[in-house]
Amino acid sequence: LDHFAGDGPDGSMPQAPSIRGNLSMMLCTVAGSESFHPRLFETNIFMGLGRLLKSGEAITQTRAARAVGLLATTDRGKDMAREAGLIRPIAWLVGSRHLDLRIECAVAIRQLSPNTGNKRALVEAGALDGLRDLLDQPSAEARHVATKALLSLAADPRNAAALVANGAVRPLVNHLASDDSRVQENIAMTLERMAKSHVVDSRAQLLKMGAVSSVNAAWDATPTIQGPLAGVLRHLSRNPELDSRAAHAVHSFHTVEQRIGQIPADNTARAARSEMAAIGIPGRLKELLSVTSDPSTKEHAEQTLAAIEGRIDF
């Protein structure tokens, strides 16, 4: 490992593809055991994986990407991967034409992205393009890992805004009708993060792409994700972060309820609330409130219902 994964005598990887393939398999295997991680980190393992990722051999790259994902389960691994320059090749290869490689890169992105520095670096390196396109792959596993990675990246409001600019709204909204509840839940939580991002107001785009009707369709199809779906509706019907910014513009220090009439009307939220009322969302929210005990779900449902009924009118 010291020889092949770190800097060899001539500073290069073995020339024979079969040796690189065997090496990537070995590294992938040992990376699967956390007990080996401290020793692997000492060998400058990420430099070696970086060379394997640039080998141009799909099977070798796939195994190397898998090893990156396995090693990035710890904070140290996440930092070392970034410092070794692996963010860019992983972000680029998730757009590869080889599906297995793309899936492993999406998993690696999900593992790397909880780190704040990695989260932005992955988006800046172009990871969103490949992840967005993975949503339309026929593979259920591809859609699952892609939505997990997008959900993690969207935790940064700047990335949530970048998803809108990247053209990810349409495929995300469309796949809210997926028959995979894991994909639906990931998408619902991603759409919620996009709707409440203060970097850019994406709600008009979400409405245009049919987010409300898609939430309504998914509501009955997958009752287990009604909590996250209520979160999407809440932030479409009223965006507290945008409200706060508008209130600041008029030098208001009142509570949200006291600000009614003091800031410009939120026409996007009004359009969302009108659509929700027209298709029976209030009844769904009341039913949800009668059965849920989850505090977050209750808050989402109560706030959305209050907005639709005009008790909070902006």
C-alpha cells in the first residue's frame, strides 16, 4: 500500500491495467473495514485513489470511487479526500457514461458532502449536472443514490439555489411520483430546502413545474412521507426567511404576526395557497393533524393551514 497507493519510486502508478484493476479491488476491500482506516490514512491512500480515478478504466475508477465513499465516512476521511484533490474527479465522473461508476460517485458525493467545505466544492466542480441526469436513469438504485446526494448538498442554501439554476426542478418534481418511497422522501426534503432558501426565491419555479399538484398526488400514494410533503407546502405557502428579509427592508422589528400589512404582498405565496385550497389540501392537513404526533409534522401542517386560511396573510 505504501508503494502503490502512495508515491511509487518513479512517482507513477503501475502501467498494466490488470495490476491497476487488482489494486483498486484490494483497496476497495480493505476500505470496507473501518479498523483499517487509520493505517490507510497514514499511507497517503487518497493520492493513490486519485490516480486510479484518472486511469480512464471504468472498472478501476468504479472501485476507486467506492473506496472513496467508504473512507469518507469520518470527518478525517472527508477532509483528506478534499485535500488530496478528489472532489473534482468525483464530481466529473458522476456524469460518466458508465452507470456503475456514476452510482459509486453519487454515493461518494453523499458521504463527502456533510462537510461544509466539500458541500460547496462539489457543486462548484459541477456535480449537480451528473446527479440531475441520474434522476432519469431507469435504475432505481441510481435514482435513490442521486436523490440522497442532492438532499445532502441542498442543506447549503447556496446549493439549493444552484439546483434551480441547474434545471433540476423539473426532474425532481416529476420523480416525486416515483414508486420508491425512499426517492420520494429524499425529493420532498430537497424541495423543502429549495423552497425555503433565502439565496434565491425558487418558489415561483417550483409552482410552475407543478410542485403543489405533485405533492397532492404523492400524499395518498405514500402516506409515510406526508410529514416531508407538508414541509414543502409550508415553505411554498409562506417563506419565513424571505419574510424576515422583507421586514428588515422596512426597518421592522416586530414579530411575524405583527408584520402583516407592513411588507409587500407575497404574490407567489398567495398563488400557492390558492392552488392548495382549490385541490383540497386544507382537508388533508386537518386529517394529518388529527393523527400525527410528530412535532415537526404538526408545525408544518399548522403553519400551512394558517396561511391557507388567511390567519397569516402574506
